[in-house]
Amino acid sequence: MTWLVEVDGRACIGSGVCAGTAPGHFAVVDGTSRPVRDEAEPDDRALDAAESCPVEAITIRAKETGEVLAPEE
């Protein structure tokens, strides 16, 4: 399974929680979080980062189905 990792740059406030939680998946560039790669192998740290985002700017989906894995509704 492959995941798609997205960050809504308009919603992101640049807190850096994601980069601190999952540095292999997120980096803060010019005050906005960005995914290191748009596609990633499953990793609970990426899910934790999406769930920890204070403005829910991160979305992780299953590439094959489009199912939203994080954040949980």
C-alpha cells in the first residue's frame, strides 16, 4: 500500500508539529509545512503528524482507493 501525503498550504500555520513528529515526511519551508514526498510507505509517525496538526492542514490518503486515513473525522 502507498499513501498520498498532502498539506494545505493555505491552512498551514507553520507550527512545525508535523516536522517534529515525522521529520522524514514533513519539512517547514518559508513558514509552511510541505511533504518531503507526495507518496510514502505506511508509517504511523505520518498519521500521528496529521492527527496532531492544530489546523488539520495535513491529509493522508490511501493511493489505491483515495480513502482518507488521517485526520480521522
